[in-house]
Amino acid sequence: MTSKKQLRRSFILLILALGLALTLSACQRASQQIDTGASSGIAMTLAVNPDPATVGQAQVTVTINDASGQPVSGAAVAIKGDMSHAGMMPVLADATEDGAGVYRTDLEWTMAGDWIVTVTATLADGQTVEQQFDLSVAQ
């Protein structure tokens, strides 16, 4: 009889957990949903100068192309660099368009180590695309 109670309790907890997960996933507003580029066909590349990246000032170039390989112009591009470990302030910059589908900005790598660079592009049609890049910064 105890095993039936345990089984019932486990089943109820499972149903509650699934309900909570579904509820939380439905809470994200459409304006917060971000495409990683795969479904829209948007492709982003990231280049850093100097290459390899070193601590200090750097120029970051993001190139954005559509599914047919054509440059994407008129986007608002934001760059966020985060260290892969906790406790560091992120490095933030907005890139400006410097040619068809090419966006540039200067920023400063504040520490050597592994960085996660997140590029968020809001396209002219309002669609938001985000992609992450891993970057190793040397001393």
C-alpha cells in the first residue's frame, strides 16, 4: 500500500512540474523572442582586430547576410562581451554600419581569458537575431 501512495505522489509531482514548466515557457512575450538565425537564414560572422585578440582596445566587425548571401543593411547591432566566469562586468558596445551588411565598433577587452561575445541585431523589419561567439583573449 505504501508503494501505491509513493507512486501516486510521484505522479502528482511530475504533473505539477510539467505544468509549471509549460506555464513559465509561455510567459515569454513575443517581443522578447530572439531568433538565432537558423530559422530566418540570417548568418553573422565576427572578426576582431587585433587577431588573435589581446587585452586592451580592439575593433570588432560583424558581417550580416541573409539566406541568399546578400548583405543585410539598416540593422541596429549591439555587442556584449562576457567573461566565461562570474564576477566580471560585461563589455558593451553598439556597432555602426560601415558598408553593406558590415558593422563595426571599438571596445576594450578588460582581462585575458575566455569570453562569450553575444551579437544582437535588430533588422530593419523589426526581427531580432542573436548569435554567440566564443573568443579567447590573450595577455
